[in-house]
Amino acid sequence: MRRFDLRELKENAIEGMKTIIENDLIENEAAIFIFEAIDFSLVQKSADLVKELNCELLNSLKYNEIDWTISMRKRLIDGQTVV
């Protein structure tokens, strides 16, 4: 499991998360992403992205007053990596 701090990306954190999932994670690898939830729509967008990429959402938690964490796993479907 790797941890990625996307707080410096602000409202672009979701794009950063997508790039990491598609390019840096290997099959069945879990990751934790932390980002600033400037508004709740970013939390929903992060969960939607995980679903869109056919990955498994493990957890979604408020970390502190501003930051949010998403834990996810890049899955295999029918023996093939999905992304």
C-alpha cells in the first residue's frame, strides 16, 4: 500500500489521482490518497472516479477539518487489469 499526498494540487487533486491510478499502481495494489476537500463535491468526485476506473473503494474518511482520505485498490476483472 502506498500513500499519495495530493493536497498541493487543490482542486486538481482528482486529475492527479486518476493519473496515479492509471499509470503508477499495479494490479491489486492498494493506495491511500489525501487531498483537501475544499468542498464536498471533491469527495464525491473521488469516489466516482474510483468507481469509473472499476477499482474498489476501501474507505473514505475525513482526516481533519480540511483534508480527506480515500483508500482504494486497483482490481482485476476476469483476469485483466481494469483502467
